[in-house]
Amino acid sequence: MLGILVVHKPQGLTSHDVVNQVRRKLGTRRVGHAGSLDPMATGALVLAVGPATRFLQYLPLEPKIYAGKMTFGIETNTQDAEGEVVATRNVPYDLEAQLLELLPGYVGEVHQIAPMFSAVKRDGKPLYAYARQGIEVERDTRTIYIDEIQLLNVEGPTAEFRVVCSGGTYVRTLAHDLGQDIGCGAHLSALTRTDVGKFSLANAVQLEDVAHEHLIPLHEALPPLQLLQMDAAEEVRIRQGQTLKISDAMDMRFVGLLDQAGRVFAVGRAEKNRLRPECVIPAEALVEVG
């Protein structure tokens, strides 16, 4: 059993909670996720099952698209609605106008500092462990990329938005930073992830409905990664860890390799006209899905 699964994560569960439920439903321990969602958030969570967990790094997982709400005038220690209120201020009457002026400056490369209540590690310990002890530690600035951010509606202190961004973006930090720029503070009050690269919430399965038939085969999940058909002899050589010489240089750095049945059994690294195996599924584990 192997494949990719797109689940609609409900509010209130951690991504690891979802992984555990899928493990029970599918009867396997080998389940991993491709980028977590905070407990408050809902939306598309991409999972890999069985040997497909080794292929998560090759999936088309960007950009990430979110829809959500920011509430201004209230800051929390987690930068979202689950945290404790640490400050309240008056919201300016022209909130919408200020946001429309500020948002273009958030498009492109943006520098963020990970919130203290996050799983980013410092000295081998997640930041939230320090935060729960009341300790704040220095964090490195990280660079993320925002392709697009739209203001959809402003009603009172709450602004609805849509953002298209790179992996690693903390949307609650985006809300916090906008609140700081305006001067009244803000926190993320609702969030839904609608898309993870090619994987859409519109095609996600509800957690309670997860079953084997919802697994997406790797030959469907990996493109636009290029797929290359191997003959029987080439498959044996790849399984033995040997480098293949190919007639033409590949356009991509990595290539999905298909066996005679059309199933992805490996990913190879393309180096000019040579192909070196990077990740191989054991023959006994390769079972057709979907």
C-alpha cells in the first residue's frame, strides 16, 4: 500500500493528530505529512502513505494558498486566536485604506521571524517549549516569498484576505506584522489552506471518510516532475544503485522512473546525460493503487 492522500484537516486537530487517525484507518504506521497546519487552521493537508513517504520531497507542493481573517486591535502571545491576549489598542477608522496601502509592500521577498509558539527548533528544542516556560529566545530572520495577497473585505476590526505564498510562511506572523505596521496590533482569527501546489482542498477527502481508494498513485501525484519509462534491464540496474547513461539531457534535476507496468518505482537525479538513482521503492512494496 502506497500513495498520496489529500485530507481536509478539521479545526482543533494538530497535523500529527490527523496522521495518527489516518494510520488507524489505513492500518499502517508509515504515514507522513508534507507541511503542517496549526490546530486552529483548516484545509488541505497532503499526506504520504507507505513507501511514498520517501517521495514527499519531490511532490509539487508550492505555492501554498490560504484564505483567512485578521482581527486588528488585539494581540495574542501565539499571534492567533488560540493565544492569550497580551495587548489591546484602538483600531484606526481608516483600517481598509491603510491595509490597501501596506499590502503591496508584502509582495515578493518578505523577512519573517518565527513566532515563539512554533515548532522551529533552537538548540534541539522547539520554540514552543521555551514559550511555555515564559522564555523568549532570539530567532533568526527567515526569507519567504509572497506571490500575491488580496484584501477581500473589511468589516469593523476584521479583514478577510487571500494569500499565495511559499512554503515556510507563517500567516499568523503576517497578521502580526501588519498589526505592528498599522500600530494597533493584530492576530490571525481564521485560516483555511485551499491549495498546496497542485493539490486542492476541492479534491480533498474528509478525515472521517479516508479509505484506501482515496490514495493517489505516484505517477499521478509527481507531475509536473518528468516521468521516464525504464525497460526491464534498466529497472534492475537502478535497483542495484547503478547510474544509467541516457541519450538526451533531461530538462529537470529529478525524474520519476516508471517500471514496465507504468508505476513509479524510483526517482533519479539527472546529470547531463546520466541518471543516478536517488530514491527507490523495494520491489516487494510496489503495489498498484488507485
